[in-house]
Amino acid sequence: MKSQIHTAEAGDRQNFPNTSLPFGFNPEAEWLNGRLAMLGLIAALLLEWLTGQSAITWLTHL
């Protein structure tokens, strides 16, 4: 017996319930939080690559 598993693709947010809350845990807030976390990780990696120091070392010497 085969089971069908739906995998979410980029831009596929139709499986989330429609919520009109302006704040809190809703699909839009979680989507934005995830995107900002990815940008922060890329920025930290670029900082380490450009300076030759870890991000933590860079932050402790401000």
C-alpha cells in the first residue's frame, strides 16, 4: 500500500490555515522568520570568510 506524502515546495503556503492575525505565530510570521534566519546565517558566513575571524570573535572585539 502506497501512502501519499505531500512535500512543500518554495512558495507553497496553501496548506496553512488562513489566519488574519496581525501578529504572533502565523504562517507569514514563521515564513519571514525563516527567511531572516537564512540571511543572518549567510551574513555570518560571509563575515567569517571576509575577515578570517569567527563571527563570535568579531562581536567580542566591537
